[in-house]
Amino acid sequence: MNLPSIRALFSAMLLVLACMALHGTACAEDTKTPPAKKDPKTMSLDELEAAGLCPVKKIESKQIYHYDLNGKTYHFCCRECQDEFEAHPEKYGAKADKPKDPAPEPKK
């Protein structure tokens, strides 16, 4: 072995020892795969809102486009998605406000 190879090997060994001192292992935590992100197509309406996604196109929403329904505020990526949601909230998993019973007609 030449001198640069020995230095590289020594540096690698020091790194492993430092990880073991800090974590108790040879940095196995660093090799774990991150948790998988949930597919927006399978998310509920509340999950989409929490993730900052438009419930219509499932892309990033903007604060300027929003609609309040049943005490909850939903955000959209554009005006067209907001209008679509307002027209058909049940299509996107929202429960529309129950229509109020019409007032009875007064008796004559």
C-alpha cells in the first residue's frame, strides 16, 4: 500500500469510530430509507389540505384561492379549481352543506 491509500483508509476508520461513539453503531441510521410519501391520489380531502395541495389537481395550492365549507377552509391552485370545487364539493370528498328545508307556506 502506498501512503495516500493508508491515509484514506485511516480517515475512513476514524469516521466509522466517530459515528460509533456518537450513535453506538457504525451510522446505520444514515443508511435507512426515508419514509415513503403518500400518493396525493389516495389522500383524503383533509390530508390534501394539510399537505398544501389543491384538492382538484393535487398540486401545490395557493392561499389566495380558497373556499369555506362547513367551517373548514380549502385552498386551490387556481380560480378554475376553486369554481369546480364550489360547484361539486362531493366529487372531491367534501360533504356539502345540507340544504335547509324551505319555509312552509302560510295557510290562507
